[in-house]
Amino acid sequence: MRQDNRGDRLVKKQILSLNKHLPRKRKFLDELLLEERPHVVGGDNSRHRFKMDELRRLSEIIEESEYHLLRLPIYIEIDSNASGSKIFGRLENKVICNILKIKDCSSEIYLYRKDIKLLRKELPTTTQYVFLVR
């Protein structure tokens, strides 16, 4: 039994190490649009830059009054217990549904490989993977 717990802890530690690139603090769309070189700093001190074209595209999808509410990058949550990936948040899903042309959109949607591939192709710098362990 102890071996299983140790093994689980090791796997959990490995998966969590995959999240080192995540920003210490995400920024809002309105902040990023004002920056000359829009970026966030990752937990590993790396600099993640956003393409201005993508930021402008996002600004066309949501209302200007919502710019201060959309945090970037948008997280694509990959759960160790689920087969698909999840995106959570009203504005985040408004953006995703617009990009993927999904009509019935809620505050939480599940995506599968085909959709994620298209999403990452369209928004490579404004989306990031987050690995979850439960």
C-alpha cells in the first residue's frame, strides 16, 4: 500500500513540474493591449510573449467593457482523470466558442483533441496548457 502512495506522489510531482511555465500572475487584456511588448513572466522566470495580432483578435470578440475581465493566457485544463480538456470562465468560453464556431456555449466547456488542435493553431500565444492532478 505504501508503494502505491509513493508512486502516486512521484507521478503527481512529475505532472506538477509540467506547470512550471505557467505565469506567476496572469494579465488582463486591457493591460496587454497597452504594452509595447506584451508578456507575462512564468514561474520558471521565462518570459511568455503574446502576439499583438492575437490580442487584437480577442478584442474584436469581446466587448471593450470586458477587456479588464479577460485574463490571459487562457488556460486549457488537462485533467489526469478526464479524457478531454476543459476551459472554464464566461469570457474565456465566449472567445473559444467564437474561434471554434460553437453555438451553445456555457461557462465551462470540454474540448477534445481536434478542437484543441484548431484552437492552438488560431491562438498559440494567448492559450496555455495547465496539467491538473486530482
